[in-house]
Amino acid sequence: MLWITLTKRMSPNRQLAQFFLLAFAGVALLMLTLHYAGSALSGTTSDVSAVDEDANSISIIIREEPPQLNSSRATDSISGMVLGHVMEGLVRMGLDDRLEGAVAERWEVTPTQATFWLRENAKWSDGQPVTAADFIFAWQTALKPETGSQYAFLLFTIQNAEAINQGALPASELGVTAPDPYTLVINLARPVPFFDKTLVFPTFLPIREDFYNATNGRFGADADQLLYNGPFQISQWVHGSSMTFERNPYFWNQAEIHLDTIHVPYITSDATASLNFFKDDKIAITGLQAENLIEAMRMGWQIHQHRDGTVFYLEFNHRQGRPTDNLNLRRALQLALDMDEMVYKVTKLPGYEPGVSLFPGWLMGEERLLRQEYPPQKITPDASLAKQHLKQALQELGLSEPPSLVLLAGDNPISNVQSEWVQQTLKTKLGISVKIDKQIFKQRLAKMTSGDFDLVLAGWGPDYNDPLTFGDLFASWNKNNRGQYNSPELDALIDIAQSRLQPAARMRAFGDIQQHLIDQAVVLPMYERGVTYVVDPRVRQLKRRVIGPDPDLSRAYIDVSGE
Amino acid sequence: MSSAKLSPADFQPLVSNGIVQQISRPSLSYWADAWLRLRKNPRAMASLGLIAFLLAFVSLGPALWRIDPSAQDLDQIGIAPGADRTVTLAAPFEPWNPQQQPATLSDNSLGFTLALPASTQAVRLAWAATGATRHRLYRNVFDPETTGSLGLPLVERDQPWFEDRLDLQSGTYYYTLVPLTADGVETSGAVTLAVDVIRVISIAQARERGLITADENVQLGQRLKLAWHPLGTDYLGRDMLARLMYGGQVSLFIGIFAPLAFVLLGVIYGSVSGFLGGAADQAMMRFADFVVALPFLLFMILFKVIFGIGPGESGIWPMLVAMIILLWPAPARLVRGQILQIREEGYVSASRLLGGTTAYVVGRHMLPNTMGVILVTITFQVPSAIFTEAFLSFIGMGVAPPTPSWGAMCNEGIKSMLTRPHELMFPALLISITVLAFNLLGDGLRDALDARMRGVE
């Protein structure tokens, strides 16, 4: 053996160096082989390019796979995005962000009733027409207690809906009738001025009864377990790996759709992987992190920005016996935490706006933006005033030194940075020690519900385009009021906002709610989230939305003239 | 036959001079011999020096470099070692009110102007209110002429002014203002403005950070130096050097104490098992096999629960206990094998025949002969324990923030590996050096302590 005789004669140091060299070469060779083996094996997905003019197709990426696509049970934004492409409800948000008719041709909302006239050429993907009965069935299904829909409460504006959801009435008692197959009459439980706006949510999508029953409880679990009435249909769904949407030949409005195929070749939440796919021309859109911005600028990409409508805030636990139940302690935190500093220096993400109010800036008021009509009072951070409030709080709580607080936070890079900033700021400015409790989303939600926290980093995205989607968050009866804030004064204001028909009175109530939340330091708004992303310049009419599917490619087309 | 004259003196008994045999060199004990041979191994000696240096770095370092490892220097976030630290004193930040401080607009087509001198507090831009009602403002760190992209869209505005405060660093920024149509479509006539931003700090902030003393007389515009961070800062502006020192305390504590404890446990268990032999040995070794099969991560979580370690508290103690309870079988097996072998050796039988008690045989013959194996096992377990700590902190089971550890620092640094490599490189380098040093030392110790190589040069 030549090798052995060689090594025997060498000094140990030479031997070590040679070993390193060999190991390095071996690893490099292995990586190269694996790379080629990998690309040879996954031939199907890597063939798809970001934009294919000949096949008239576009590729995108999704963060994770939809758990299932049964619209009556869908809760997450990914399901909402997919359903927005393959299904169509009564109404939808247009490219100009205004409500427009989809399956419904026209509609009318009165304080007691809402009537929708359906277009007769709307068809399912097997060629049968979409009728009023399909909507009634879908809503009854969502309300049945055994379905366990988390968004059933959106339907509570319909007569008897709440009683059906609690099991007190059979589903057939729902206050919705169809005088003929193309007319839908909805009896409202109470006057709801924004009823038509709530209908864009996936829970209101139609489901056809005979198909639903034929799937034996597997409705929406696979591509062939779903009936489509939207611009696209799912032609292929490889769980955990890829999806393909193809143009639905039965869709009534063929003139408005331009693409033949939308590929989802990758499902990953890894931001770096997504950026690399975009660089390799595999996908047509990707989000950018703060670290990637310089590189995106160097590459000369056109960077876009979109405020996704979500507000993030520091929520207090208002349950009795918690230190955060004390107003002065909450006020001290309100004065100590400088959200400008956090957004501009710590998070550093473009498009993020420091939080001043629970109501985000894009919400419309009576005529102008709500925040223009009722500007929120801006809190100026003041460490010495904060200390005074803390002193007072300690007296009221009967404590000799600042309490230790538990901060519940999500387990992702952005919340890690933010929670460590909160921890250090409260330590230096107020001497309050904070323990960070990092949890995954499900566990965090469970802990929020059981009240196992003092502070929590939480966020709320709008369900429909009315300030009430934020305004009723801290009502004593709201299940999403995880800190259990309970104030008859606030409840009375929310009642006005919910039931009055005059927009002026409602908007005034929202202004008062906003002021109440700031005065009582019920919640500390941290920021409004923005998304920074890049899109392939050949793709046009790709729509980012606050409400509805995001991103929306249903009207997108390929334009190579700019090349 | 030769004749010889004999005198009576020849019949005197010889005087005993005492020295029959002289040993020219002092007797070498086992340890002295091992030490001699270790000293001849330059790699092992270099490793020993490195380990001594690392121990001094984490134990004496914090006494010399008195910086709080969790203090956040928000003026210097994620800076690399040796970055520029110059800062200019300026008035404290006040929100800008363009109505009260109107700017003289430039004479370009949009009247796009830098309204006030730009600093890292804010860049204040104003433009003409006439023409398009809505504008979009971009910011770029490269000249748009060369890259072809306007850069980062900052804002879409109806008002003819904007105050940019997002993550401003000293340097040149290119701001581009694009007029929009009523539908939000960009039109031609964009104007680009190059803005030089200087780093500033207010007097109150400078006092708070200890850059100037409370009674020091300073003027606005005066140049100061920000706090010095020899190895840069991390993503929250925390001093890397201080974090590496404190982080090393955790890593080396686990790396040294855990192997010491579980190797000791393993030695006792293994020697008892090997010495007893027979059925007792069989039973004890099967129990060791059972312990080997227990999953480490699961026990780590279980201990965390048993210890009542809540969220946000350090998981170092449960980690230590889990390592001691689960990792002893490997050294135990090694020692048992050695003892079984030594038990049958001739010198052990001889010692017994000459009346040596069990304790004497074990203490005089068996343990010293296994010492080489034991020491080598410890040195090889040290890197593996450091790796375990790094791995557990990496997945969030180790130290709780803001306590640093090298593994946790790597976990944080990897997110910004491409833009700020120093945040990952320093802790990774220290882990690598430590592991390599202990490995090479273990290598050298194995050669030096091998009793059969005694006296062999």
C-alpha cells in the first residue's frame, strides 16, 4: 500500500495537513455530486421558470401548504390566498380595492335584509351553474357546531346564526332564503351597515351540497376533493412540495384572466431560499428582509412595498392579580417604550410604521381616512415620568421593588429582536426584569387564551374593510380579547360602533374607542407591518392586498414589451 | 604461576563505599515521564497554551473589559470591528413641522430639496406642492444611474414633504422623487438628490452613554468618539467582545464540568463492574446499555420540567444534569474493559499473593493503569460537550436571553451571515479553536500516558 508507506515516513504535522486537504477535497466532491444528483432527481420542479411566455405561466412560492381547503373551516392567510384564486364568492375586491360583484351581479343592503341577484352564467368546474342554494349550504355547514369553524362568528350578523352555532337551533333555521335559484335573500339579525364588505372572507364562499356529501368528509383535502368556481382550478397538489393552478374553462369571466397556468414549485418559509429562487429565475416574486435590501439595490431590482394592514401591539394581561392590571404600571411601560426607536433602529424594516393607534392608517373614516378625521394622541416617551408612574404603581400594588414580568412572544427572528429590545429597555429605564417566553404560534395562542402571561407580542389583521374589525377587539365579550380587558365604558362605545347606521356617529365612536385605549393604556401599538418585495418586471397586474387573497395573480399577465 | 608479594594489607576487608550502582538520572515517575513526553509534542503544548488562554479570556477577561454584555448601543448596531466611530454633537431630535420651518425649494422640475442638514436623526425632504398631488419617494445607497433601480420605496405621500428616519447610517443616500397620477401610476420627471448623512448624537444622549461627563462644557457641532467595540457589535448593538467572554463562561463551564462529572461516575461504575465480574458485571453492563438507549433531547426537556424551569429561564442546570445522567456509560465501558484485562495480569496476582488488600490492588495497580484511558476520554468529551451546549442553545433549549453563549451567538449570527459576517465568525471561531485545542491535547495525552510507550523516545 503506497499510501501507508508514504504516511509512515511523514512527520505528524505533514500528515495532519494532508488529512485536512483530503477531507476538504472529499467534502467538495460530495457536495458537487449531491448537487447534480439532486437536480437530476427533482427534474420536474426545476424545469419551471419564473415566467414562461410560451406556456403563458408564472411561478410563485408559498410559505407553507394550506392545512386544507374547505372554505368553511379555513382560517390562515395561505388558504385564503389559494381559495381566492380557485373560488369566487358573492362579491370580491377589485383591482382598485373597491368592492365589486363576483357571482352576484348586483345587491342591496337594508337595515333588515340583504338581497343578492346572482349571474346566471357563473358555473362550477363540472359545468353546472352556481346557485343560491350553494351559498345557503356553505353557510349552514360553517355554522354547524360539529364543523368547528373558527370564523363562524362572522356569520352571526345573519338571523339565527348564533343560535345554530351554539346548537340551540337546527341549521335549516338560518335566516337565508332563495326565492329562485339566482336570488339570495338574507335576513339580518341586527342592522349591519358593512354587511356586504364582510362577504369577501373565505367563510362565505359557496359549497355544492351533492359534491360535499360525495367526498365523505374529505372535502378540500386534495385537488380532486374540491369543486371550483373561480378563475383557476388546482390541477396538481403534491402535499408538502408543490401545487399547480390551471385556468378554469367554465369560469364566466374568461376575458379577465390572462394566464394559463400558475405554478407553485416550492413550499418553504425560508426567506434566503426564496431570494435565491428569485435570483435563479425560478419564481417571479419574493419578499425581502432587512439584510437583503442592499443586495437587492446592488442588483438593480425594482423594489416594491406593500402595507399588509396588520397592526402589531404589546398586549397586557388585565386579569385580576396580575401586575399589568394596574393602570400606572401600564402607563409607565407606555411612556418608557419608544416605538420610533424600535421601528427605525432595531427592526429596521422598510414599510414598517411606528404604532400610534390600534386603528391602522389605511382604514377609511366617513369621508377621509379615519386617522385623519380622528388623529390619535401621540405619546412622547419620557423616562422620568415613567418612573413616577412606576413608583405610584408599586405603592398601589404594595410592592417594594419592580415586579418581574413574563413576555410571551413568537419564535421567529423579528419577535426575538423585539422581545430582547423590550427586555433591555424595561431593565435600563424602569428596572423591571422581563422573562421572555418564546412559543410557536399554536402554543402562544393557547397560553394567551389561558392567560399565562403578563405581556404578549400580538398582532391583528383585518377580516373585512371596516374599522370595527379592529374596534371590537377589546370588547369584554370578544374571544380574541386575550388579556380579558373589561370596561363597561368601552363596551358601550363598541355597541354604538356596531349598531348605529349613521356613519358619522360610528366614526365618532371609533375615535372615542381609540382615545379610550390610549388613556387607559389598554394596549401599546408597536407598529403597522409593511412588506418589501421584488417582482419579475415582465409580470403585470400582480395585486397585493390588505383584504382578500395576497398576492393576487388572478388578473396578472405577462408583458415582454418592457424588455 | 606467577609469584606475587602479598602484604598484610591485602588481607584487610574491603571498606564498603555504599555506592554499588549509581543512577545517573533521577528516577522518572509515571507522571513525570508522561509530562516529559507531552512537552516534546509541540501540537499538544500549543493546545495546552490555547486552553490556558481561553480560560483566562473567559475568567479574567470580564474583569478587564468591564462592559455589560446585554447593554444595547443602539447608535452602533451590527458594526464591524474597526468601524468609524466619529459622531457630531447636535440638538435633540424634534419632529419636523414644515409649516413652521418652510424650506427654500431648489429650482429642479419638482422643487425637490433637502430642507435641513441631513443627519442620522432624520433626513428632511421637501418639494413643490404644485403639479402632481401624490408622489412616491425612493431611497438608494447606490447611484440610480449606475444600477438602474431607484431603490427602496419609502413612502407615497400627498403632503409635499417627508421626514426619513429609517435606519440612517453615515454615508451618501440617493433620494428619488417620482410624481404619480391619480391612479398611482408613476410618471416621468423623477428627480434624484444625493444626500450626505452625518452621524449625530444629542448632548443628553452623549451624557447617558458616558461619552462626556455631566459637567463637561461642550458645544453643538463638536466631534466625539462613540463607545469602542473592538470586535464590533451584534444585531442589537451589544458588544461582541463582552458577549464572547460571558458566553465562553457558559460554554466552557458545560464543556469542562459535565465531562469531569460523568467520566468520574463512569469510572466508578465501570471499575466496580469490571472488578466484580460475573453476573454482577453482566447486570451492570445491561443497565448501562439501557441508559445508552435513552434519548438525550427528551430527557433534557423532562429535566427542564422537573426542575421547574419556566420559560425565559436558563436551561444550563438541566443540561448539566441530563449530560451527567445519560452520558456516563461510554467511559464506564472503557474502564470496565481495562479493569477486566488488568485483573488477569501477573502483577495483580503477585500483589494479591503477597497479601495486598482489594483497596490496595485497586488503588496501586488498577486505577493508575487505566488513568491514561480516563484522561483521554475526558479531553475528548470536552469538545463534544461544548458542541452539545452549542447545539442546544442553537435550537433554543439552552441559555435564555439576554445571557449569551457561543452556540446561541452563532444561532443569532447566522441570520445575517452575508451582510454582517463578524457576528457569526467570532463565536464560531472560538468554538472551533476550543474544540480543536481539546482534541489535539487529548491526542497528545493519549500518546504521553500510554504506559507501554514508557521510556520509548
